[in-house]
Amino acid sequence: MTQHWADDQFAAADAAGFAQLAAEPRTMAVRYVVDGGRVEVELSNSSAFAFPARLVEGLANLEDDRVTGVSIIGSGFGIEWDALDIEVTVAGLVVGVFGTERYMAAPGRRAGRTHTAAKAKASRLNGARGGRPRKAFVG
């Protein structure tokens, strides 16, 4: 009897997982726009976004004709440049993940984390004035 209960529970969880996947936006169209050097992605929920192709690991210094070969993979959950062996998830792109963990951690990719004497001085001055102003919440 216990085994039957576990099977029912598994089936329900499986169905819930498929329902969540069905509701998640997927890529319906993707293209590289030479004028501007960006990749445009259209999603199943009628939204779209674009990003500079050069941000993707492996695409920074390529000619346009090599970058145009972008296509949809994984039932719309990713895009790829098959000839270049480059694949990225759309969910990752939406949150700004353009490559591997090592690539994203590279020094040139850490915007705003640079430590300079001028930034340290500005931070000390801001702290002496009471720090960053609190956000005002309306509601």
C-alpha cells in the first residue's frame, strides 16, 4: 500500500513539474542583427529581449558572418552557435550570465567591483555624511 502512495505522489510531482515547464517562457525566435551586433530573442509569452553578442563567451572577437549562425535548442530553453560549439540558456541570459563561471569571474567582467583610491575616498566621504540615503517606500 505504501508503494502505491509513493507512485501517486511521484506522478503528481511529475505532472506539476511538466505544468511549470509548460508555463515557463521559451524561445520562439532568435536572430543576430549585424547592425548593432546584438542577438534578439523572442519568447513564447510575447516578450523579447536583446543583448550584445560580444558579451557571450567565445563571441567577442568574431566576424559577423560567424555570429549569424544562432539557433534555438532544448525546446526553446537555450540558444546555440553550433558551428562554434557555444550554447547558453535563455534563463541565464535574462539574468546576465553570458558564459561559464570562470568567464563571468574574469577581472574585466566585474563592473563596479574595481577598487581605486578615488572610489575608496568617495566611499569614506559618503560614510561620513551618514551613508547611502534610505529608500522611501510608498504604500
